[in-house]
Amino acid sequence: MAVTDVETSRFFDEMRADAGLWGELMASFSRFLGTEEVFADINIAESREGAAFLAVYCPKEEEAERIRNLLEPLGPLSMQLYLSDGVRSLWAGKSPGPQGHHP
């Protein structure tokens, strides 16, 4: 699924507006731990700079690595793999994220 910068900004604005006090508290805790919310902050900043987003369903990590290898020559700003136990950076590009290094 490909999503424009405008659609992404609207999504994040609506998500944060609906989060409520508990959601804001959890987001702050996530930032403190350097987990999912850090990636959301990076994605918000990138969308405000005009970045579009591509979401690819990969049920296995091996498939995610294959997708990363296919897209790497295109120079993505960043690439993340969302897992049930957290987020892993597949490509840091110009946005190092919480891991702070290229895989």
C-alpha cells in the first residue's frame, strides 16, 4: 500500500488527537524506552517534509530482508519491520531511529 505525505500526516494527526491522556502517557514511556513511538516521531517528521510511505506485508522476517534488499538501491529514508514484540530497523538511511545504526 502506498500512502502520500498528506495522507500520512492526517493519519498521525488523527491518531494523536484520539490518543487521550493514557495514550499520551504510553507514548512518552515508549519514547523514553526508545521503542515504537520514536519511529512514529520520525515518520511524522518525514511526512511533513514530503515523504510518502510504502507498506508491504511480510509474514516472515526472511521476506522482509528480501524486500529490504529490493528497495535499498532506491535509497529509502528508512525502513522498519513491525513485529509482535516491537519494531526493528531494516534500513536507517537518513533517519537512524532508536538503533542509531544501519543494519
